Amino acid sequence: GIQLDEIAFPVLLAGALAERNALGHIGAEDMVRHALGLIASHGPSTDQDRWEENAGINNFTLATCIAALVVGSAFLDETAAR
């Protein structure tokens, strides 16, 4: 099943690496765009987001997804970021 925090974490990692100029030649834009699309289309709650086995929503996952949407917007062009 989909666990939104597991989708959000790579976006947050890419953002942290980009902030430190540590991505090198790794292009993270496609991964970020795909992950943000999944978060936007499946969130804020999925079948495995409340204690990883139950449907629902929890504060941790919601906060992680919001942070990923904010951080990830820096990887998108202006049209996609809206």
C-alpha cells in the first residue's frame, strides 16, 4: 500500500542535499515531480498511513507531506509549482 511519509522522505532528502550543493550531477526533478504528484493525488490520507496498517491520517504523515510539498516546489518549473 501507499504510505505517504515514505513518498515524502526522498523529496526532503533531495531538498537537503540541494541546499548543501551535494546533489552533484544527480537530477532529482523527475523523482520530486512524481512524488509530489502522488502526495497531491493520494493524500492527505491513505489505507496505510495510520500506524502503517490502518486507514486514516496522522499528524506526522501530514506534516511530512506538507514539508515535502514546500521543499519540492523548488525543483519544479513555475507552472508545475502552482
